[in-house]
Amino acid sequence: MADPDDVAAFGAEMRQKHFAFAEGYQPLNHGSFGTFPKSVLEYQRQLQFESESKPDTWIRYTYLDLLKASRSAVAPLLGAEAGEVVLVPNATTGVNTVLQNLVFQEGDIVLTFSTIYGACNKTIESLSEICPVSSHQIDITYPVTDDDIVAEFHSALQHVRANAKTPRLAMFDAVLTFPGARFPWEKLVAVCKEQGVLSFVDAAHGIGHVDLSHVGNVDPDFMISNCYKWLMVPRGCAVLYVPFRNQHLISSTVPTSWGYLSKAERTAIPAQDYFDKLFEKVSTIDNTPYCCIPKALEFRSKICGGEAKIRDYCFGLARHGAARMAEILGTEALQDDSRCCFATVRLPLTIAELGTDGDGPAVAKWMQELTPSEYETYIPIKFYAGAFWCRISAQIYLEIGDFEWAAATLMKICDRAKSQEWKGRNARANSDKSFIVAALPKAGSIRLSLRVENKVGLFSRLRDQTVARQ
Ligand SMILES: Cc1ncc(COP(=O)(O)O)c(C=O)c1O
């Protein structure tokens, strides 16, 4: 039972009581880095304190028991056994772990979709420099139906085989990064099984977001899911699912560490023992995020009422929020099927309104960067399929008013884009500076405050500079 003082309704009360956001900050992008409740933060600090009080005792012994408890706690969320899940720091490490362990033959192909997360695509590309493997990417543009996606997958398999190549592995998401949409991973795993292709589900946005308790039944060959995103575990924790039957395929970790044994050594011990040991201690990192899974689940069950209640609220909020934003903006939501926590909404801005030199991706980036620098929030904005779209993440600490605020803010930003403000941004900072330098006496320097942009042009800030005439 939750302490009555901790009980909070979803929305503003939840945010105020249980999360650490700064006053006035609008957290609309849970999908990128997640966040976790104050109670989990305090627990993690306590573990860090304990580990600093007796580093060897904690890291060599105490941590192992906590790790075991975390694997047991997280496995049911995937309908799996504790022995089939291990913890790694993030999804990219999980993707690299699987791909670097598979032994590819000449002509092997990894099938992917054009919606793949960029870093995962790069992982395959970089692997193709050292292994006989390449990728075949299936182009899809939303809106598409699940059936379209499955049909495209079938034709890609045929195409690869017709070119005398071997479709060895298919990698696809559970929920896409952009546009924020659920992907038919269950159907694609079934096709993979039928066709003798290994399946790897990138569920970076899966656990704590969509129901994955049927993973054990659907039975993909591999799955990775970030616990730090939607499960509210501190950053540095993801769960890698490898069913017992495939554990012999994983001989090392990323990076290779003390758990690794030679082929002769590891075949002499039970595969399960090897798999457990391999991932117990991979080099030296802060392992406290791994140990926070039970605490995060306790918050989600005691304070929030459980996974289903969280999903119902967030899916409903994403659906209603997207519809309300589309109404305010006079546009449309990408999908209206309420199957995930993302609201992807078109912005009221066309490429024609930007003038002849309007560069869609560059303007989208400019608008996105305005959100933290001038509006105390962060809203992913992309130029996608010929239009501007934003992605808002529904979460238990938000309510419909936050989506209305997002729409009003985006309306202002679109108006600024239409008035071509994006054109002069860099030029203005530079011309201010050269104007002042030109006004200096022949020899000498002056302290002044300038609005400048950092290396990636992200924030414009006031910074003191000493400017001297050359
Ligand atoms: C679909 C997908 N895969 C992989 C990743 C990479 O996650 P990480 O940065 O935790 O490695 C992300 C990150 O957002 C993602 O959206």
C-alpha cells in the first residue's frame, strides 16, 4: 500500500509530488532520455553512498545480489525467465552485443526498415567494414498500415533471395523513434520464423511503454529494451532478452571483459552459467542503475496502480492530446490509433511558406532548437514526407493542458519561421560582433556581452567576451 501522502493523481499533481523537473520547465520529450521519480533517485543515491562506503564489498558482492533481484523483477514484463534477460547500459550496447556476436558468411544480409534508429543503422554499416555482411533497407513512409509493412517485408525477402543473397537477420523496432508509432513486430517475427531468418527487435521504446508481456510467446531471437526510457529506471540500464535456445550464439560482451571464456572453456560449462557470468560484470561502470529496477517497479505499482493503468492513461493522453493539438494548429495527427504514448502532429507550415530557398530539414532543426533556448522545453520537430511534424511524449506527469501549451508554442514558432527569422540567426550574431569590433579605437580591447551560439548552434546565450582590434 502506498503512503497516503504519496498518493497523487496523474498529471500536474504527479509531476509536483514525485518528479524533479524545474519550476516552469515543460517536459514534453520523455521518449529521448526518460526520467525517473524522486523516490528512485533517492534510492540510487543511497546505493551510490553504500558503494562508496565499502567499494570492494559493494561492487564485488552486494551488487551481485541486487543484480539478480533486478533480472528476476524485469523478466515477467517480457514474459520471460530471469535466466533469459541480462542488463546492459543502453540499447546501442545491446544492438552491438548481438550483431558483433553473430558469425556472418559471404552474402549475408541484415534486413532493416528506413525507420531504423540512426545509430543502429550505423552499427550495421560499421560492421560491414569488418564482416561479410551488408544491409538491405526497406523504404516505408508513413502513413502506412501494418499489413503494408508486412507485405513490404515479404517482397524484400524475395528480392534478396532473387539476388542470390541470404537474408540472415531482420532488425525492426517495437515502437518507432520518428514518427512515434507502434511497429508490427509480432507479425514480422512470425514471418522471420516462417522464412528461417533471425529476428532482432529493437524495443528501445518498449518496456514500460507498450505491453511486452507476450515476448516469451512471440519468441523473437533477440530483443533489446531501454529501462531508462519508459520504465523510469535511472539512465544506464537496458534489458537484453536472449531466449535460452540462442544463448550459445553470444560468446562475448561489448566490451569483452572478464566473463569471456575460450570456446573450449565455455563449452565445458552449462550454457546458462556462461550467459549469467558473462554479463555480471562487464568492465567497471556505475552499476547502480541496474539495481534500481525493483524500486522503479514499486513506484509504478504502488503509486501509479500498475503497468496497465499507466498505459491506459498515457495512450489516452497521447490520443486526446494529438487531436487537441491538431485542432488548435488546424492540422492533423499522424495516426489516430491510440496504441502508444507518442503524439505525432503536423505543424501549420509548408515549404512554400518559407520562400524559394526554404530548406525543410534545416528549418525543422532551427525550430527544434528554439524550444530549449527560448521556450523552456524540448520538442522534436522533423521535416518528414514533405511536411513539418512534431513528436510529443505522453507521460503520467502531463495532462491535456500541456498539449495545448505545446500547440500554442509551436504556433508561435511556425509564425516565426514564416516570417523568415531562421534566415538571419547566425548572420546577426556575427554582424553584431563585427560592428562592435569596427567601432573600437585603433589599439585596445573591450569587454562586452554577446549573444553567441555554441558549436552545434544549439543555445544562444549571453557570454562575456574580450574583443581586440587586430
Ligand atoms: C529505436 C531506438 N533504438 C535505439 C536507440 C538508442 O538508445 P541508446 O541511446 O540508449 O543506446 C534509441 C534511442 O532513442 C531508439 O529510439
